[in-house]
Amino acid sequence: MRSSSTAAVVPAVVTTLVLTLTTAPADAAPDPFSRYAGQQLSWGQCAFTAQPDALPAECAHMTVPRDWAAPDTGRDLVVSISRVAASGEHLGSLLLNPGGPGAQGTSLPGSLAALQPRLHERYALIGMDPRGTGREGGTAPDELPETCDVPIGRLSPRTDLDARDRSADSTTEHLKQPRAVAEACQSEAITPFITTWQTAHDVELLRMLLGESKMDYLGYSYGTWLGAKYASLFPKSAGKVVLDSSTDFQGRLQAAFEAWPRINQRMFEGSFLPWMTRQFPEAGTTPAEAAANWERARRFYAGAGTSPDQFDAIFTGMGSTLRWVLGALVFVLGVRGANGETTPAATGSALAPQLDAQSRAVFGTPLESLTPAVVAAALADDPSDYLHVPATRYAVACGDQPTRSAAWYRRLSDRQGPRYPLFGWQYGLGEPCAFWSDAPRQPLPVLPAEVAGRVLVVQGELDPQTGYEQARSAVRAAPGVSLVSVADSPFHGQYGFEDDPCVDGAVNVFLLRGSRPGNITCPGVPLPNETEVHPVPGPVGSAPAVTAATAPRPSLPALRASVRAMISDVNRPLR
């Protein structure tokens, strides 16, 4: 194993030699990497506090230009990176991205290394806090994420907003926030330079500094878009690419968000409500009864000061087990409140430890003291002076490609609302990209054929954050890409944290042995507190009895749940 100092120096020397010995044609464009490829990575202590049971990482800073299209102009930026070196013989570097856009990723390698020891044995796991996201764990002003600060006076003063109300006044009030967010984000000088095109160039520089001929990659959610675009822009540099919970990387990034009403309604009705009837009978003994009681809970919270939009949002983007537990908690307490009960939630459920943890984390009180009134008070809107929106989220989502108009999104709301009422009415009235006026500065190519054979997509059938149809569309538009479908899975992020031996086995064999599966279907794993998978009608259909042999993995349930929740939470809409 090479020491940290050796690992930092050798890549810089190698890169310098390559640049020195390569003779460029007289009319060739200047190499944008020439000013930055000679820097050395100095590894040291990270600013973040690692999750319990995660392996320790080391961190470094990488200097990048503000604009890769004009690297000699503007002030340089600093990007934080992390590394957990391979515990055995070094096979390569695997860059991880948890998604967003705008998620910090430097703590992810330590978690994945602990949960996937076979991967950790051969790979140096690399994390990055992408440009605009600051430094994970950092507290200095220059280490904080870029934000768009929206004065609260620009937003609706109403605390009873309900997108089901189609009156002119309701529509006007709903449109205030997305318009103000778009204007605030576009007024930030850094916004045009926080895009996937720019970040992909940062990744290419990182590959050079690590001294790797190829950069292997594992991305979740938006990270699938970034990984695919990196491979498209730098096809000779991209190695094995795993895209988990995928966008349609051959189409439009914004389409992934536009599909939220459909995919959330499907998961809510087909998976969550039936699960509620099995785990919490007081919510209802049939899905239809549970749906009716959910509406009663919605009315109860509205009467207690929680906007219906806010209530709906709790049940939207529930891509992790912790989100399901939170949803169950709010649901059951809402039903109790609707019934006129004032007592705390029952603690007899087998999920009581998880319910208690969420009660303490979200509502600041133990489960045994959590009453309908406490939940209602916590969910009620409490505006501050400013709404602070992470700039990277919209700089990327709205700035990567041309956007559609507010009128188009209003029509989308009118179409989706009746069919997908959980979020269909609300989404089209709340999308800041509808008010984005800046045109993209650089085009993003689609995945070329020469890369397709090195790409593996993994997708859950009922994923409520990146829909199955998005992944399937991308695979169909990129012949040669393989798809691992996970039947009946309603969660976001499949590899590494779901403890699914079929998925983990397929991905590990691809990364470690270079043997990529064809298009296969893995069975999902049971839902919380269940021992069997309950099939749900969906785009995949029934799963065959597929298994894949893997080495024993540590269980580490708390770490798994924490990382699953992080990957889900960073890929939810902002409110």
C-alpha cells in the first residue's frame, strides 16, 4: 500500500510528464487542464464527523477554475474530496456521488467501505463535495454551501395553501415561491458555473490528480446524470460506471422531477397504504379504508394550522425506511386527532424503537409523549426572515438544459392533479425552473456507443424519486447498457445499503471482476418489520428467484438506515 505522501506526489509527476511530452498541433485549442493538473493532493483530517461504524476517511482540497470554458478568467474554486484507501491490492479508484443535485459526498466512502468490505478491499473509495456545496462539516464562511436567499416577504403569507384549490387566488399564491426562488438563484454570480458540465470537468481533473487511467464511478439519483454526462464528455477516461436509481440520462433531467406525481401516487397506493394496514391497523384494515383515513388526517392537520401542501409533502419522496416510519407516525397521530383522541401514539408496535427515534429527531419528544397536538404544532408553518435555498439544486436542475414555461407547468398541474392527487396538483405550481430565464451555456452530449458496454443501471420498480420508466427509457436509448431491475422495491438507492444479495452481488461482480450482467430482475427485500415481499403490480412484473453469491457483509443496521435516509433526503424537492 502506498503512503499518503507517495499517493499525492506520483500522480502529479505522471501528469506533468504527460503534458510535457505531448506535442499539440499548432492550431489546437489550449488544454484547460494544463494550469491545474500539476497540483498535489495533500491528504489530512476531514471536517465532518463520520457516522458510527463508518470507516475513517482522509480529505484533501482540489483547486478548479470557476469556468472550465475560460479557465484563465475569474477566481478559482476549491472542491473538497475524500478517500478511503483500498485495504488490499489496489484495483482502481471509485468515485461516489449521492445525488441531489447539491449533495455533499465526502462522508459516503467511509460508510460504503464499512458496508461493502469486498469493494473496500480492492478500491480506493473517493468522495467529493461538488462545486457549490461547500465542505461537508465545515463551518467557516467559505466552507458553507452556496445559497439563494429569498426574503420571506416575496413568499405567500398564507399558511393554509392547498394546491387542490384551483382558484385564481390560490394559484397566484402558489406561484410566488418558485418565481422568487428562480430570481434569487439567478441573481447569484456563481450560478452559471454550477452545472453538470462544469462538475464533470472537475471529475476529470480529479482522475488526473489520482493518477488513474480510468475513473470508475458509482452514482445515485442525480449522481446517475452526472456519471453519464462525465462518461459522455470524457469517454476515454470513464471506466466502469454504475448508475443506481437512474434519471433518463439520454433525455431531460427535468423529466425526472416532472414524473414525481405519477411515481409517488403509484408507490403510495400500491405499497405504502397496504403496508400501513398490515403494520398499523388503526390507520385502516384495507387500503381503501386507509386512504379515507389519510384524508381525515389531512383535514385534522389543516384545522390545526398545517397547510395541506405541507402534509402532502411528508408522503412524497419517501425513498427510505426512515421516511416510511416518519410517514406512519404522522399518519397514525393524524387519525387519532381526527377521532378526537389526545393521547400519545401506541408504543406496542414492533417498530416502536424506530418510531421513537423519529419522534425524538423530528418532533423533539419521545414516542410515549407524542400526541396529535404536538405533531400538529411542529408541522405548522413557522416562517423566518429568509428562505435559504441550496443554490446547487436549481443551478443544475434548471441550468443544465433549456427549461419549459410557467404556462406549460400550469397545464401539467391541471393534467396530473386529477390522476395523481397526492402531488400532481402541487408539483406544476411549485417548480422554479418554470421561471428560469438563463439559457444553458454548454450542451450536454448523450452517452456514446463506445461507453455503453461499461455502464450498468440499477433501478427499483416503485422508486418514488427516480421512476422506473426514466431508467428504462435511458437504457432503451443507449443500446449496450445493462439494467438490473429490482421488483417491488419502493426505495431510492439499491446497491450497498439495502442488503439485497442479488443487487449487491451483481454490482460487485461487475466492479471487481469486470463481468457485467445482462438485463436481469432481482427480487426486492421485505418492507420494514416484514419477512416476505408483497408483490405489487408495476412496470417490472413478477421477479424470478434470482440469487447471487456474495461474501458475508456486516449488518450494521443503523449505518445502513442512516445512509439510505441521506440518499433519499438529498434527492427530495425543497420546500
